[in-house]
Amino acid sequence: MKGLVIIGARGFGREVYDLAKNTLAYKNGEYRIKGFLDDKEDALAAYSGYPPILSSVEEYKIEEGDVFACALGAVQPKKKYAKIILNKGGKFLNLVDQQAKVSSDISELQGVLIFAFSFVSVDVELSNFVTLQPYSCLGHDSKVGAWSHISSYATITGFVELEEEVMLQTAAKVVPKKKIGRGAMVGADSLVIKNVKPGQSVFGSPARPM
């Protein structure tokens, strides 16, 4: 049996732990949850019922049967620490909650996290290390680049393209056929009606540069 190691033991780490217990693979006994990696040794001191913090990411020595999930909500830290494990030869699972609806194939990807009640429509193109938080919605023929993070209740509609490292905050929405450039951020409850340039942060309804 594989041993799942979760990178990050803070709030989002505990959420990913819960996600990992609600996948079909976990129910079928394909992996057990081995523990967390975090440089804050007491990150779980106020909580009970969680597996231990094993070490920091930098110090962890990969063991036979280890697989990984990256529980860091911000795009750049997720990329940084996942790459440390990738460079050590680590492999990342896709974790998909049984209550998510995913109509597109992600079997060739790794590091994808899809939480409960997310909806991925037909012919959607996801990439490695994309995160979809609860109640997010991806319309048909949309594309989401690697490392991107789509927060709870955020929606992208048909033929929308998110380039790599995009952050959509809570309840952000993008109208059809728009493009969000690499490294851009769309603020909470914003409505995007125009293309967003790479690296740009926008906010409001309609969304404007901050």
C-alpha cells in the first residue's frame, strides 16, 4: 500500500487531509495517509486526530511507496515546495473527492486536487498541480494551466483559458472566451469581462486592475 505524504500541515493541509480521506482510491485501500511535511513542528499542536508531522520538505528522505500531495494554497509556494519533492524523484497523486463531478480525463496528470462539489464540464483541459476548491465550476472547453488555483465558488465559463500560475479567489467569475494571463490574480467576487494581462491583479465587477 502506498503512503500519502501531505506537504503543508496548516489550515489548507488539514483540508487536503480531509479530501484525501474522501477519495475513491482511499476507500479502496490504495493508500494510507502517512503524515505531513512542514517546517513548523507544532502546526498541529492545537488539533487532534491527525497523523504526525514527519519533517520539513527540505529534510525529508523519500521512502519506498511514498506518494505526495501539495497542500499549499498560494501558487508560488505550492510550485516551490512541490518542485523540491519532484527533484528528489517524488510522485504526486491526483486527489478527487467522490462528491465532485469531473467529466474530463485527468488520468495522465499529477498533483491535481479537486474538492467536493466541484464541477468540471466536458472537454476541459486541466494541467498538473491545478487546485479546484469546493463548489468551483469549469465550463465546457475551458483550459486551466499548471499550478493554477481556483477557489471556492469561482466559475469559468465556456472556452475560457487560464494560463499557468493563475489565482482565482473566492466567487470570482470569468465570462466566456476570455483569457487570464500567466501569474494573474482575480480578486474575490470579481467579474472578468475582458482579457487579463500576465501578472496583472484585477478586482471588482467588472474587474479592473488594482
